[in-house]
Amino acid sequence: MNKIKGKFVISFILFILLGCGKQKDLNLKGPYLGQKPPGEKPELFAPGIISCAYDERMIFFTNQGKECFYQVRGVPHSVIFNMQFIQNSWTKPETAFFSGKYFEEFGISQDGNTIVFTSNRPFSNQGEPQKDFYVWKSIKVDGIWGEPKNLGENFKGAGYPTIANNGNIYFFDNGEDGLGKSDIYVSRFVEGKYLPAENLGDSINTAGYDIDPFIAPDESYLIYASDNKKNGLYISYKRSDGAWTKAIYLGDEIGRGESICPSVSSDGKFFFFTSVRRSHNGISTEYLSYEEKINVLNGPGNGSNDIYWVDASLIQENKPNF
């Protein structure tokens, strides 16, 4: 297991070598990579730093915006990267301790000390990936991440796990008891063990694809992606009796570009998601030189997934009275 060590950004050239960071005035001197906080409309997050020419998906910020994990997809397989704000400077992206060899989708607890991830890694963590996906869990103790542990058959086939403060894990799966092509489930953590998964029911799940859940730390709301009436992101709130409200579409400002992979920063301030939003739409008659064409392709908005963020006040604003 690799212990993450701080390697500081000496200059912005490091980001250029990584294929990002081609803007001249990068400010990496504060929380959230020094980016100006968004308002009520979604904005591209960290263009040229995180959101680049690649397929970037799912990002989680912990420690008051001073540590992040995010995924970059593409050949030969996806990789999770980690950055930290240490001694007033952000480290360059490093492969996360649990990533680098196999496919992973992940979630992080609010305190930043537990990571759950689904992976096709073999149980020995050696050799070819296995056919099935399972959920693994790692806990940080005294600043050191423990060896990931497989959580067993209750999570066979699980995708995009997310963990609440009480240890309950939510995920999506195309289980036989599902209401549609894929549904959202929860496995409750009781007396140190994970119970068989429960389908969250038709307030959330539909006949289509319901995927990529993010559970609030206190389980008060659930945000997820669905192709229900519109492709995009939906939110459901938990009532005092434990029942979930009928899911609400978060609107086209959030949903356009078939948005997926929602998350909320651990301080509750910002809502992140992944979306495809092209910088050039429709037919263009604009003359492009070779340099201009390559510059468009080498940046965000080129048709690949990018990461967006918005003020998290929309979560409270959409909450129904009950």
C-alpha cells in the first residue's frame, strides 16, 4: 500500500506536463484549488486543472475543501487521483492509494476517513480483473489508509457506492428484484455487519436507469442520476418516518448534458456533478487554423465529460414541506 506523501507544485509547468494547466493565471493557493466559488448557476470546475480535454468524472472534496479525489477515464482503464492542500500549496495529482490497476468508482465519508469503492480487482489484487464488481472499504487511522477490505456478496455487482455517517452504503445495481434497468439500493450497517441490500422503492426507482447515488451524511436526502422523464439529476428527501419523497428533477441548468456523478463537499457548501457540455454546439462555419482546432480539442467542452459545481443552497430550496 502506498502512503500519500506531499509533493509540492514547484511551478505551473508541472500541470502543463500533465496535459492540463495551460491557463496562465492559475491560482492554487486556497481551498477548492483556489477557484472562485460558484453562484446559483453551474460553472465549469477548475478548467485546465481538473476539467481538461479528458473524460473527468466524480469528484469528492473533504477537509474544508483542502483535499480532493477525482476520476479520469479512458484507455487503458480509469484512475482515481488525489490532491491535497499542504503548507499553503496544492500537491500535484497523484494516483490514489487504492487505484491505478483496476476500474473503480468511489465515495468518501463526511469526515474524510472512510473510502468505499466498487472495483473489478481480483480478491488477491493481482492479475487480470475479474468479471464481477464488488465493494471495498478502507479506513484512515492516524493519517494512514488501511488495506482495503472486500465487503462480500451483499455488494456483488454494486456500482457507485456512497456512505452515510452511520456506515450505511447506498449503491446502484441491476438486481433481479429491481423495478427497472438499474435501481438504487441500501445495505445497512448493523452491529458491525452489512445486511442484504434493500431496494429503495418506487419513490426513487423507475423503469429506466437510476444510477450514481450520493447520500447525505445524515441520510436526509439522496441525489442520483436517472433517465426517468428527463436525463439528469434528481433529489429525494427522507421523511421522519423513514420514507422517501417522490424524486424531484433538479432542472435543466443541472441536468443538461446528461449529468451524472453527483457529490456534495464535506462542508455542505458546494454541489458537484459531471456533464457533457460542448463549447461549440451545432454546425459551425467558423474558420479554424490547425492551432485553433487543436486548442479546442485539448480543452474542456470538447465533447468529453467535465466536472461542474454550483452553490449547494439548491438542496434546501427544493425541499418540500412535510
